[in-house]
Amino acid sequence: MRRDERKPNQIRDVVIERNFIKHAEGSVLITVGDTKVICTATVEEKVPPFLRGSGQGWITAEYSMLPRATPSRNQREATKGKVSGRTMEIQRLIGRALRSVVDLRGLGERTIWLDCDVIQADGGTRTASITGAFVAMADAMNLLAQKGSLEKIPLTDYLAAVSVGVVEGTPVLDLNYIEDSSAKVDMNVVMTGQGQFVEIQGTGEDTPFSPDELQSMLSLAKEGIHDLIRKQKEALGEVAGRIAPVE
Amino acid sequence: MRRDERKPNQIRDVVIERNFIKHAEGSVLITVGDTKVICTATVEEKVPPFLRGSGQGWITAEYSMLPRATPSRNQREATKGKVSGRTMEIQRLIGRALRSVVDLRGLGERTIWLDCDVIQADGGTRTASITGAFVAMADAMNLLAQKGSLEKIPLTDYLAAVSVGVVEGTPVLDLNYIEDSSAKVDMNVVMTGQGQFVEIQGTGEDTPFSPDELQSMLSLAKEGIHDLIRKQKEALGEVAGRIAPVE
Amino acid sequence: MRRDERKPNQIRDVVIERNFIKHAEGSVLITVGDTKVICTATVEEKVPPFLRGSGQGWITAEYSMLPRATPSRNQREATKGKVSGRTMEIQRLIGRALRSVVDLRGLGERTIWLDCDVIQADGGTRTASITGAFVAMADAMNLLAQKGSLEKIPLTDYLAAVSVGVVEGTPVLDLNYIEDSSAKVDMNVVMTGQGQFVEIQGTGEDTPFSPDELQSMLSLAKEGIHDLIRKQKEALGEVAGRIAPVE
Amino acid sequence: MRRDERKPNQIRDVVIERNFIKHAEGSVLITVGDTKVICTATVEEKVPPFLRGSGQGWITAEYSMLPRATPSRNQREATKGKVSGRTMEIQRLIGRALRSVVDLRGLGERTIWLDCDVIQADGGTRTASITGAFVAMADAMNLLAQKGSLEKIPLTDYLAAVSVGVVEGTPVLDLNYIEDSSAKVDMNVVMTGQGQFVEIQGTGEDTPFSPDELQSMLSLAKEGIHDLIRKQKEALGEVAGRIAPVE
Amino acid sequence: MRRDERKPNQIRDVVIERNFIKHAEGSVLITVGDTKVICTATVEEKVPPFLRGSGQGWITAEYSMLPRATPSRNQREATKGKVSGRTMEIQRLIGRALRSVVDLRGLGERTIWLDCDVIQADGGTRTASITGAFVAMADAMNLLAQKGSLEKIPLTDYLAAVSVGVVEGTPVLDLNYIEDSSAKVDMNVVMTGQGQFVEIQGTGEDTPFSPDELQSMLSLAKEGIHDLIRKQKEALGEVAGRIAPVE
Amino acid sequence: MRRDERKPNQIRDVVIERNFIKHAEGSVLITVGDTKVICTATVEEKVPPFLRGSGQGWITAEYSMLPRATPSRNQREATKGKVSGRTMEIQRLIGRALRSVVDLRGLGERTIWLDCDVIQADGGTRTASITGAFVAMADAMNLLAQKGSLEKIPLTDYLAAVSVGVVEGTPVLDLNYIEDSSAKVDMNVVMTGQGQFVEIQGTGEDTPFSPDELQSMLSLAKEGIHDLIRKQKEALGEVAGRIAPVE
């Protein structure tokens, strides 16, 4: 039993609220336990210079936290005048992960910006961002399809992300902040609806981890991703039907 | 009659939701029409260098917009590497306005940071920030008082802010984005519960305005502030009773 | 009687010296008491991107202080690597104010840059900058007209600025640094020759101010602006005759 | 057979040249195929603020490439005025990885800076940096031990890093630049002498990868790390004998 | 004969106006032909970290140009967010040159800041800055001596600077902007009252120069420095008498 | 006799190793005593904006030190977010010096970037950079000539640089770090194969220097440059034959 009474293989309560910001082409408030992230999708009818004339689109992401998303206040990166290494790592991860399930040629020469703004943090903000941003992106693509700008939603699969770790010797799924602070290993896994890996990032800073611990964590991640993709489908409702079928 | 069917002297619907972010000492989601701002108050047990040893506290504010708070996406200031002139003006205004009703000596040598993050914008974001931040600040002060760190809430009065302008020849109260775009004059007024002025900032960029127009706008502002302070009192509930009485 | 023996409604001695810098299209050294500002006007034959092809011109301003313009030395903003919030507020104010009396269409697709560099400061540097920059701008426009690039000087009115405040309970005009430091209210007013308001920025940081005090200050400002515009006309000499008549 | 005639499980030629820079406490030129990195270790007798008084030391790393380490010239980050997201990710990775085998308490309140400067790049620069920096760090620690500042070398294990990937359908070890460019999956693995994982970072940006591919890559990585640690021991010579025994 | 009718060995008209800015401890407007520089000296009662506790003082300089000091407008370095290489070179030069004639131990643990702000440029701004800053510095030191903070003015000699070059085959002294633009060699020389060299910076970018040309330029520089130091003494009046005697 | 047993007019051992970095069009590791600099030449088929359409090419240089090139570690300029004044001075000097012997019209509209990265420093890094960069540049030009992009190597002369100074009263050639630290005068001289001056930069910060000392240093510099150019020719081998003959 974990502190918050979850089983080792149990994710936190997840709520995905669509159309949260009226201006955006897609927007979601994703709540995972006490972690809350606003994910918006913006369609821009151009691509970065390296793709101009290529017939391909692009997906990019930005990530930020409100100063008081955390127990103590963090200085704004705008005030500091630069984006931290941690933020850059996370936004590169989110963009890369989402691109893996997008048919960029099918998207055409346009960019979808995913903005993930954490308004309250309790562990797992980067994985919640990926899971929520997928839904916002699907909504933006659906809007393009409904307006006739796209023939169909250019997604090749579903995609979600979850953290796993080893806490007090036990591999557990979807760590909250307290668990994360005391975890020996911290691993983020991004997987598709088909059960393929998109990203594995595991770190054993304080103590290295064994091949057996790795295998247990990968199994838990697979379970968690399965649950999260079910939540995404429920939230997307009839839009889910227009995304490439997933077994 | 205005486009959204309001009368010239009518403010938009206002909702002030307290305790919106669990980590902050005070936090509010203020909704004014379609404008939504998260205001958090953070207590820091130290003051800026120029006040050390003075026995006085400090109030400071930061303001930001999510990239997609607006109809088209704005680049993040953290990405640009600097805070814009507009943002600096606004956060200086918010801090200055709030300080005017705080007994800084009564606060003691601590700082309250007010973070105003606009998640959806439809005009009047700076005035909504001031009105909402006042409530978050009062909550943070109340918490300090309840913990025994303060004898009483060091507020000398209520404080709210509203915009006024001249749209199609008519002075109107609390402009939304469409009205603001076509206004000949744009003025922000910050007033106390006692009806004293704290800030007046009026600009007639395209066309200068007459002394008569100024007087009409000041009257409307007074009405609007009165309504907003009533909303603040309702939201604060029993905490309102612990703030210096206002007629 | 004030410390420097002026009456409450009396501005300081004003000297406007034209053609102060040989390279600039317009240049002025304005002296207001002990405040001295070099204002230069530069004509650039292009406009910012948002105006290209619009047929309209643009007026923009920059403001700075020499490090030792003040009693103690200020670090240069170039050395700090960024422009302060105060500087940004002031340069936005100067540009906005000057644009209000310019027929931007009449100016054609060109930009006039106004650089206001304070070489000695004793209060009222932003208002002296506006008053002086108006003259430098008129000179630059006159030069364009003389060269045949403009049919006439595209000014719709005169423009000047002055500060007002409440010092030791008395509303006074054109505060010097000592008065400004002890003022309860500090207000800057920009007005046209016709007596219309262009900007009102009043702040009662330490103590809010009453509607009556506001009215007294507005009256003083009107008197001061009247005196300053007379000084501008005297300085401009025959060029004054080519500016739209003002009663 | 691979383009450069290596077998899938074969690393490139590795040369580790110690004492490459005369001023540094430890310094190495590591050559892995055509990738060359200068790694220096600097001992600083203080720790970052968050560790002051803790009795613990710190290991931190910086990474950079000479502008012409690559086929086309890269602009310097100093000239751009900021460190890229890629550089930040890599230097965070190097520092984290090295810390995992250091007894920070045994190191005492001092910092070891590892500077990894790529002078020629042909794939695998971050893994070569980790493998080389380990040796430079061991040398710096040995120097401290010889001077009597440390009782013994505070290392708990050896540490090396290698890349693995799937190229043209085949899992391969230690990819050079050409292979890396065409790889479907790119994974970096950091392991200890005991065969424990310290970091796993795998990305399938273009195509997700299967659990089977993951297992094959992990096996290859284990072989590669084994070979690299043998090279480290050979290079360290008698210093190797003073590091915690590894089977 | 030169374009402005000067002889090859003739400097331009020089005017040194002391006490130009009322707040500064020393301040000068130096006019050399059409080049005008405001030099202020600020005394700060502390030294940079590397001199704390050393008993020595420090002299440092900053240099800037108003945007319209030149025929076309230059963007402000504060707006660009960084100081250019040219500016850094010049301010390092000015500081280094002035320090060469200061008895830093005699100055005690205080810093004198010399700010050189070019308000109008016509060649030779860096040499005019040095020549003018020397006088402002002497005035600030004299003030310290008069207040009893210093026993005597801690200057070991006079110091001035001048440019020399080869224009249309002829070595000439004190180049104005037009001459400078067409000069084959550009050299700045800083010398003491005793005729010792403090700095020689000669550049033959377009065409290298011969040893003979070098000797001719050095002779001209000596003459020019002699004239400039005479001007400094005249300007300093009775203060000149308190500076170490120079033949 | 000097500390390292050299005669006053003796340069340190110089080794110029060509083709040090495989990717660059020209690359050299120059070793001067214990100073080691990697110089690479990169050909870019475009010129800066101010030369577009002029038919002329451009030569530009960048300079940096590895953090541990020096006895104590220097913070990276990329980490600081800006290039120091010293670095800017040096890279401007290197570029200017090299341009003096290049027929920019003969080079055509292309840029050669010279990157000088000091990997170990023991005095004279800027002069070693110039001497080494000349060889890397010649190699890059030779490559262009061999590919038929240039008719001939567009060099008008050889070029090298050396430092001279006055140490313990004696003028000496090619100072190492220890000598440099105790030198009364520090002068860098850049000369052509024909014995013409390109740059002279001499500084007597602590003590001014006499005309006689200047002449002695210039003589030593001439000898040193002669020796260095001989080393360049030896290193260039048959490429030397294709450079304009030098007596």
C-alpha cells in the first residue's frame, strides 16, 4: 500500500477537460491527482525554415510552470531572462514524443504548437503534459479536418506518458511528488497505443538500478499507458472514432 | 446598449474563486466576463535589500499571460529572453496599487509576492489582476494573522481597479477586448473603498480627449469600483470582517 | 511659497536651445530649472513591419540618463544588459504622446526617432523630454518640408507635458526633485495646444488622493502647459508659423 | 557488416591519453573512432550554496563543441549569448552520471568540475565525454589522495557510457555519425562496472521501437560498457588499483 | 594644407569646460573641433573585490555615444542588450591609461569612475575622452583633498591622448572624421607630461605601414600631447598647481 | 639569461601541425612553448551584409579559451551569456591583422572564418593565434585554388605576430606567462614578411615606458617575426611556393 492508498500498479485519478481556453484550436485541462496542466494547441500556417517547401508539417512544444505551482515559489524564467536546462529538456521531450505519432506529410506545411502550462504541480508534470497535449493536438487536427483543411486526422496512433520508479524497494506506477522525492530510480516512459516505445528516460542518480528493476518498471509503465489511453478515448468521445484504430 | 447588451455603467459578470491553487498562501481565480486570471500570494520572510532593518514589509507583483490566452498565440517572454515593456508597466502598476492600502510597518519585514497569470484574455487583464490580487493578498495576510505571525490584517482599505473609455462617442465602463480596440480613450482607474484615487492612467493616443469626457469616465469608474469591492467582500466572507471597516 | 521661492502655479525657468547637435535633423537642449535633456530627431525613410505598405509614418522615442545625471551614479543599462521597466515606461509614454499630434498619413512612410538623453536631472525629466522632443520633431519635419519631401508640417497641434503634485498639503506645479521626493501624489499630464488631454498618469502610492485634489492638480497642469507651449513657439520662431494654428 | 567494417557488437577504437593539459588536476584526450574530446577535471574547494555545511561534495559538468568540430561550422554559444537546450541536456546528463559512482560525503565539501570539450565530432560525443571524464575525475581524486586531502579515492565503482541503436533493421553498438543519422532508434546507456544501470535514454522519434528491439540494444550496451571499462583501467594503470575493486 | 586648413602638426581647437554637470565630483565638457564629450568623475568609497583590503584604490571608465552623435543614428547598446566590442576596447583603454598616472595607494580604498559620453562625434572620441577625463579626475581628487579625505592629489603626472595617421601619404596629427576615414594608418597615442608612452595602438588594416612612417607619427604625437597638456593646465587653473610638477 | 634559459631575443619552440581537425578546410595546432592553440579555417560561400554585391570577400575571427587552459578554471563565456571585453578585443585584432595581407577582391564573395581555440595557455595566446591562423587560412585558400574556385591564393604577404616587453629592466622577446605577469611593458606586434607593421599595441599600465625602450622592443619584434615566418614556410611546405614571394 502506498501513502495515498494506491496499489503499486495504480495510476492517480485522471480528468481530461476539453475546450478549456476559448481562443485555442485545441485546449485541455488535464488533472492527474493534484497535478494540473493547461495544454493548448495552436495551428500556425507555416513551418520552421528547415522544412519550407518540404510538404511536411511540424509539431513543437513549450512547457512552463506558474511560479506558485509548487510548494515554494519559483522565480519566473522570463524574469531570469533565460529558460532553464530542465525546461528545455522537457519541452524537447514533449515535442519529440508527439511527433512520433503524427504523419507530418499528412499534416501539410503547418505547425502545431503545444503549450503546456503547469498551474499546480504534484509530480509527473511532464508526463501529464504529454498525455494532455495529445488530446489538445487531436482536437486541433479535428478542427482542421472539419474545416476541410485536412482530409483526415494525421495521427498514426494514440500516445501517452507515465512515470515509474522504485520507492522503498518496490517498483511503483505514476509517482506523486512525495514518492518522487524518495525514489531510488525515476523513469519516464512514453508509449503508443500499439505498445511500442517512443521514449524511455531512466535515471538512478543516487543509486544505480538493476536489470530486474528495469523490467518491472517497464511492465508497470505498460499498464499505466493502457489506462491513460482509455481516458484519452473517453474524453475525445466521437473525435476518438476519427483517429487511426488501435487494438 | 453595448454589443454584449450591457448598459454603459455596467460591469461584466465577476466571479472570484478563492483557494484555487493548493500550495499558495492565498490564491484566486478571478473571472471578469471572458477574462480569467489566476492570482497567487506568496509570503516570503525577507525584504528587498533597500528595506532590510527598516521594520517594514514589501508588496511586489508579477504579471504574465499564457501564450494562448489571446486570439493569436504570443511568444513567451522566457523564450524571448526578456520581459516586454508592457509587462513591466503592468507589474509595476499592480505592485504600486496594492502597496497603497497596506500598512507596510504592520506587515513586518516580509514580502508578499502577487503573481497574476492571465489564462484567458478579453480586455481588462490588468484591472482584473489588481482586483483579484487584493483578495489573494488578504487571504495570505489572514493566514499570517491566524498563525499568530501578525496581530491583525495590515490593510487600511479595500482596493479594486476597472477600465473606462469612450467608445463610439459614449463613455462606458469595463471595456471588453472588442470595445477596447475601438475606444478613443482608454483609462484605468484604481480606487480604494473610501473612494480615494490610487492610480489614474488615461491615454488618448489616436485622439486627445476633453475635460468633460474625463469627468464622465471618472464617474463611471467610481460606480464600477463600488460594485467590484462588493464582490470582493462577498468572496472573502468572514475574512472580510477582519479587514478595516469601509463605508 | 516653495523652497525655491516659486508660487504653487509657477513653472521653473525654461530654455529651449535649437540645433544643439550638428548631425541630427532636429535637436534641442531643453533646460527646465536644473533638469537638462538633449532631444534629437532622426528621420528614417522606412517604417516598422506592421506599417509597411500602409502609407502611414511612425514616431518612436528612446530615453536614457547619463550615469551621473543624478546625485549618485546609476549603472548604465547597456552594462546591465537590459533596459529597466522605468525606462521602458517613459519611452513608451514619450512616443505615444508625440504620435497624438502627428498626422501619420501626412508624414508618409517614414519614421522619426526621438532620442531624449538626460544629462542632468532635477525632477520632471520625462515631461521635459516630451516638451523638448516636440520642438526637435517639428524641426525635423520642417526640414523635410523645406527639402520638398513633405507638402507641409504634419502636426495637428502643439504638445507639452508637465508634472503636478501635492506637496505638504498644497497642490503645486512642475515639481523639482526635492518636491517630488516628498510629494504625496505625483501626476504627469500631457496636453495639446487646444487644451485636450493626451495622457494623465497620477499615482498616490503612499497615500491615495481625493477627487478635489485631482481637480486642483488638473487646473495647475493646464496653466503650466499653456506656459510651456508659449516657450515652444518662441523657440521655434518662424517655424512656428508653419504649424497648424493654435488658439 | 557495418560501413566501417565493424561487427554489430563492436565498439570503435578507443584511446585514452592522460595528462593532456598541464594545468588541470586531471585531464584526458579521449578518442573514440574520429570523435575526440578533451576532458579536464578541476578541483574547487567549495560547494554550491545548497550543500554548504552539509559535509558533502559535488560533481558538475560542462560540455561544448569547438565551432568546427563538425562537418559544417556551428556558431559559438558564447556568441549567441546562450547555451542551447541540447548542450544543457548533455551537461546535466554527464554530471548526473558521474555523481552516481561518487561517494559525495567521502569527497568532502569540494566540487569537481568536469569540462568536456569536443574538438572533433563523429557521433557519440556525450558518451565519450562520460567515459573520458570518469578517468579525468579519478586522476583528480587520486591527486587529492596523494596530497593527503582525501583518505582514499571516493569512487564506488567504474562508469562508462555507450550509444546503441537500430540501423537498417539491425541493433548495433557505438554508432558513428553516419549510422546515427540513419538510425531508427537512438539510445544512450550509462552503466557501472557492476553492470547496474545509471541512465537509459532511448528515443524513437521517427518510428517507435518494440520491446524486443529494446532488449537487444540493452545487451549490446552491456558488452560495450564492459570493453570501455577495460580501456579505462588500462589507461589508469596503477591508479586503477586504488579504485574500489570491480569484478 | 589639410581640408580644414590645419598644418600637419596642428591639433584642432580645444576647449575644456569644467563643472559641467552639477552632481558629479568632477565634470568636464571637452570640445576638440566638432567632437564633444561629457566626462564625469564619480567617487565611490569602495573598490572591486580583487582589491578589498589591499589599501589601494581603483580607476575605471565607461564610454558611450548618444545615438545621434554621428551622421546616421546608432542603435543604443542598452536596447541591443549588450555592449559592443568597440565600446569595450575603448573603455578598457581609457581606464588603463588613466591608472598609469595615479598613485593607487595614495588614492586609498576608493574607486573613481570616469564616464565619457560622446554627445557629438567628429573623429578622435577616445583620445578626447582620455584628455577630458584626466581633468575631471583631477577635479574629483582635488575635492577629496579639500575635504581632507586625501593628503594630496595622488597623480604622478599629467596625461593626454591624441590620434595620428597617414593621410594621402602625409603623416598628420589629430585626425577628424573625414581624415580618419581615408587614413591608411590610424594610431592612438597616450603619453605623460614627462614624454613617456602609456599606450600606442596603431593599425594598418588596409595597408601595412613602414618603420619610417611609424617614427614620423610618433613625433607628431609628441607635439600634440604637449599642446593638449598645456590646455589641461590652463583649464585646471589653480588646481594645476597642486598636481606633481611636470616640465 | 631568462628563467627558461632563453636569450632576450629568442622565441620559444614553435611547432605548427597542419590538418589537425578533419572537417575543416584548414586546421592547425600551433604550439609555442606551453601555449597551444587549435586554429581552424572555415570557408563560407557568402559575405556579411555590408559586402553583398561588392565582389569582395571577408576574413573574420573568433577566439576562445577552454575553461582549464589556465592555471585556475575560467567560467565559460557561453555560461556567462556574454563574450568578455578581452575576447572581443582579441578576435577583432586577429581578424583585422589577417585581412591586411588578403586580397579581398581576389578572394571573391566568400568569408573565411578563423576559429582560434586555446587549449593550453602560457602567455602569447593572441599572437600564437594570429601566427597559426595564417597557416590555416593559407591551407583553406589553397584548397579553394585546387578545386578551381580561386585562380590563385589571394595572399599579398606572410603575416605573423609576437609579443615583446620589458622584464626586470631588459627588453625581451616572446614572453611566457610568468614573464608577462612581471613585465613593465607589454606590446604585441603584427608584421608582414616584408617587414611592414600591421599592428602595434603597447601598454605600460603600471609604469610608462621611454622612447628608447620602444625602439628596443620594435627591433626584437622584427627578429621574432622573421623566425616565425620561417616556421610558417617550413610547415606549409609546397603550399608555401604558391604564396606571393617574400624576401
